Amino acid sequence: MASDPSLPPENRIESLAELLKKHDYLDLAGKINHSKEIFPKHTGGYCDVYTGHLVADPSYKVAIKVFRGTDKPGDIKTIERWLNREAVVWHKLKHENVLSFLGLAPDLGRFEACPALISPYCTNGTVGDYVQNSNPPIETRLSLARVARGMEYLHEQDVIHGDLKPSNVLMSDENKPLVCDFGRSSILYTRGFTTKFAGSTRYQAPELFPPENNVTITPNKCSDICAFGLTAFEVWTGKPPFSEIIYDHSVMMHITGGNTLQLPSPPPGMADRLWPILSPCFSITPENRPTIQELVQSLESCVQQS
């Protein structure tokens, strides 16, 4: 994705009217019927997700992503910038393995500056939920490697996801994996359009851990590859990376001590094929990790052999 002059500078926040006009977002005000749940279906670091449906088609369920309210003006500006960034990245992405962005609903946000983001609602939940609840056979788990196709598309668009993990991959009603949540994403080669990293430790590339030398490394394609490999590991084995370690801080210390993820014992099905593909993703040296194009080719070859 080339540098986009329409992106807002780091020090200026676009108004809702500017967002809708300049970025050609669909204004869904009055077009979404909120289900009015007391509690959200899902919660994240700074937002909640509720359900609803299109007024014109009640059978079409949607997810309503709203940002949590705050009494601090500075926090509102920060949240507004997060929304702008996510919407700018997300609305340009069109791929069968990326969750669709339907538009903004100004009337459903918790405060005027931050409208709700609307997307299709996936009743199957996240890929982590799907694996835990249905315990699919190894062949089905292997088919979920289509997540790699979504990541390949992002990297072709020069978009870094920055926070890939099982909870950020949804399962469509047709059991198709969809990469979602672009609140931590960044666009390469676009001045002023980066984001501070706050990924989940178990799915985080080691070079992104808090540095001792105060040299911060921003998420990049190599770190996305590590996160993809760790996510794929959980889909394959049904267990989170480093599941034997309880605390995330201990996981960080374990990895910074030079330890990498090991093949479980007894090994899961198809270990002879999958482990040689996934284990290079966890390399301590980012340059030794495969590209997403190489991963797609290897995984699809593995699928064809199964």
C-alpha cells in the first residue's frame, strides 16, 4: 500500500464528517438495529463488541464495535485517533480471509467523536473458540491455514497487522477464517502512520519485548510471521504457546533467556510435515523466518498431500 496523502497527520485528528467524506466510508446512521444487550458479546483492550442487524435485512447480523467512554478529554482524543487509524487501514482491505468493514454508525457510538465500527457478525466466534469447542480433526485444523492467505494479502498491501493471535481471527458462518482487529496495524512507507505495539506476550515476536537498551523495534513483516506461526501452532495443537507456563511475564523471561517453542510430546498429528514449516517462524533471528509467501506455498502443499 503506497503512501496515502489522505491519511491524517499524527498531530491532527479528523472529525467524523471528514472521515466519512474523505475516506468514502459508508454512513450507517439509522441503518443498524442494536440488539440492546446489557453486556457486550466480546471485550477488548479499549472497546466492546455488541450485536445487531441491518434494519433493511434483519437476517443479516452485524458486530457493533464501540469504544469505551471516558471522562478525560485526553483519553477521548487518543481513542479518536485509534478509531481513525483502524478505520483508515480496515476499509481498504478486500479479501476473502479478511473480515469486511461495512461502515461507521455515528448514532451507536458512546460519544460523538467516536462512532461505532460495523462489520459482519461471526456466530462461530474466534478461531480459538472454534478449535476448543468443536475439537476438529487435524485435516480441518490444517484447512485453517487459509489465515496465511489473509496475511499474505495484508503484506502485499504493505499493511502490518501487529497483533495477530487466535482471538483476532474470526470464523465465518461458512467456517472460513477471517483476520480482524486492525487497531494495532500500521501501513509501511506512510509517514506518521505507525502505532505503538501492545501485543499479547504468547504471540509476540521476541524482538518486540521491552528492550533493555531503550531501542524500540516497531512491528514489521518479520514479527507478523512469528505471530502467525504461534497462532497456527495453537490451531494445530489446541494449546496456547508455552501453555505449561502460567504467567505471561514468565513466558517473556523464558523467551528472552534464549528458549523457543518446542514440539509437544507426544507430537500432534502430521508433525513430520507441519513442524518443519512452522518452527522457522519462531526463530530468534527475524531474518531467518520465512516470508508469508513461502508459508502459503508450504502450507497449501501440505494441505494437498493430506
